Amino acid sequence: GGGTGANANSDHPKTSDKPKIGNAEDQREARAALDELFRYYETGNINFIRNRLDPSMIGFQRLLDNISTDVNQCKQMRVRFFNTQVQAGPDIASIQTNWEKRCLMLPAFTPRIDTGFTTFLMHKQKSGWGMAALSNDNPFVSAGRTATLTATSGTSCGAIQGLSSPTPLPFNITLNDPDLASSPTASVILTTVQGENEIITLNAVGGGTFLVNTLTINRAVPVPNNGIVDIVPTLVPATAFTTYTCPPVTVRYIDNNTSSGSPQTVQTTAPIN
């Protein structure tokens, strides 16, 4: 037979069974909910944020704890989104966005700028849209971001050649690691190709920034771990004037708290001219 009875289309879904798709209003509401969440984050309203997070999300309590710590350390906070894309259904939405976060880190109100890219999963419940998950960079916390390190020599190789004993000389090392905002000191490792290897202690100047302005340097064959940066200047032959060259200094810092969850080494090199 031709199959024109009631069961002829039994394998095909009814029109009412088709999955619903989102519209522009769903996208607007999901995006507005995310914006509102961040405005309350900027003002430190932890209760509102708690009510807008899905309690079943992975790392729910840890995220709240980190947010609480961050809003107490990161003052006058502002978060800006750009290049934002929203895909939404009636009750779920994916928001991908670049962001920039600016604040002043206590205790010295040190300016800090963080940037990143994050995908937010938003879920619509009876109380409205809330955040169910996030991936990539986490803009809610300053903790866990890779440290930055700079080193600059204010000392010439000629000055080192003229030394007769260990002498404090200008040499700047600056480390920024907001994860250590409450620590009075931080340590970096200084090495040279001549075999020097020293642990240098930097003092906190506020907001997770650590600094040293001078190093005790001596013109001597390196003795690792003696608390002195030993350097042997080398005479440059066949020059019109007596000229010495010194090896560059390499400074390394092991950041144990990064967004990847694994320690990461940050390194920089400072020439001594």
C-alpha cells in the first residue's frame, strides 16, 4: 500500500518536537547578565556573584574564595570587554570575549593591567541568566598569572675591571608576581656563562612587586652561592684603547602559581657593556 494512514509519518518528529533555537533577545539577555556580573565584581559584591554562579560548576567554592581575595587586593577595578561574540539558545549561551582588567594593587596601590581571552558558558534558570562555567583565562582573579621579570645593569665592564674587592654596584632587578602580594621578599636565580650561580633576594615594594637596586659584585673567578656576583672581565685584543668585555647576566624566576596549574620559569638577560 501507499502508506497514507496515521502511522505513515511515525518516524518523523512533529513540528512541536523540533529543538528550539535562540534569538537576538536571548543573546542580549545573556550578554547583559555577564556585564552585570562583572559590574558587581568591580564593586566587590560577593553575595550577588554567588547568586549568579551555578553551584554545580566545577571549582565553585575555589572560584568564590579567589574572587574574595582579589576584590580585597585589587582596588578601583575596571573590566572592559572587546571583540565579543555570543551564541545563544533559549536557556544556554556561549560568550567568547577578549578583556582588559585594570586595578590598583594593595598595599602600595601599584597599577596593574591584565588581559586575556575567555569563553563563558551562561545558563538560564528560574532566577535568570547565570554563569555555569568558564575556560581559557580567568579574569576574576589576579592570582595565577605568570610573573614578569626585568633586569638592567647600571654597571660597566670597565668599572668591574677596576674592582679590588666586593663592591655594591648599580644593578636593577624587578619582579612582579601578584600571587606573592603578602610576601616581604622573593628570590630569583642569577647565572653567567662563566659559572656564576647565586640566589638573589628581592624586597617587596607593594602589590606583588619586588626590587633590588644594587648587587655586590667582585672581579674574581666565580664561586657559586657565596653571596657575591663574581665576574671575570676579558681583555679585547687589537683595540685602540684598553677594552674589556663581561658576560651578560641571566636572571630566572620560578613561578609556582600560574594559570596552567604548573610551575613556569620566567627569564631575562642583562648585558654588561
